Amino acid sequence: MLNMEALSALAAEAGFTHSAPLDVATLELKDEVRAMCSANTCRAYGKNWSCPPACGELEDLRQKFAQYSRGILVQTVGEVEDSLDFEGMMEAEAAHKEHFAALHEKLLETWPGLLALGAGTCTRCKECTYPDAPCRFPDKRVSSMEACGLVVMDTCKANGLGYYYGPQSIAYTSCFLLE
């Protein structure tokens, strides 16, 4: 059984601004979200092991998710001057990825079989080896919630976690499926 108070404390210690218990039954993997990936607006589609199509088919991911029942949602909320503050967005994203990596390492000590879903594409390597060579760090590769077909806002809402914190903020959300 998960001790959510202890998990929330670990999330705060790692630097996250918010966390909430995650009921894996609320995760709905949608074909239309995956289809948005193929539009390649982030320029990672077909170029990264953690992104579609390399990260797996939705049906395979559904089967993988079905092995879990509980987890934790984590968020980093950063300040931005306005919706065009790209520098502020990138600073918040970098902070979120640092928090995520720290908590990921800590959680692996107790849950070596956890499934971690991040925010955005994997950036562990300066240049991904996909599709020409195997991933250099397959045990540390993390797909995004969106790459798995999740609508992050819906996931947050279904689990009692805020998503929008005002016009001068940006939230990055990730999760860990633990048991």
C-alpha cells in the first residue's frame, strides 16, 4: 500500500510544487492524442526512442498500464511574464526535468518496476540514436504522458490536481506508476 504522505514529502523534497495520488484506472490512452504527435509540432516524432512510433503502440501501452493500480502525479509550476515568455517556459521545463530525474532515482530504490512518464521528449542524450542504433540508456528512457496518449489536463482533473494556475504561470506534469 502506498504511503501518500511519504510520497508527497519525497516529491516536495525533489523540488516539485504540487503532487497528488494517481489512480491508474483514470488514465485513458487516446488515439487522437497519439495522432497529434504525428503532426510533429515538437519535431521529435520518428526521431526519438521515447516518442511515437518508437515508444510503442497504444494497445501495448494499455496492457503495460494495466499492471499498475496506483501512483503519484507530480508538477512543477513556474512563473512566466506572459504566454510568449519562451525563456521562462524553458527554465521551468529544465527545473521539472531535474526534479523528475531526482525523484525517479529515489523511487527506483523501493519500486524497481515502476513506470515513469515525463513531460516532453527524452533529452538525456544531445542526439538520440533512433532509428539507427539502440537507445544508449534504455533503463532511464522516459516517454511523455502525451506520447502515451494521455490528455494531461484530464488526468490532473480526474485525480484532484490543478492544471492551470493563472496567466503568468506554466505547469509541467509527470507521473510515476508504482503498484
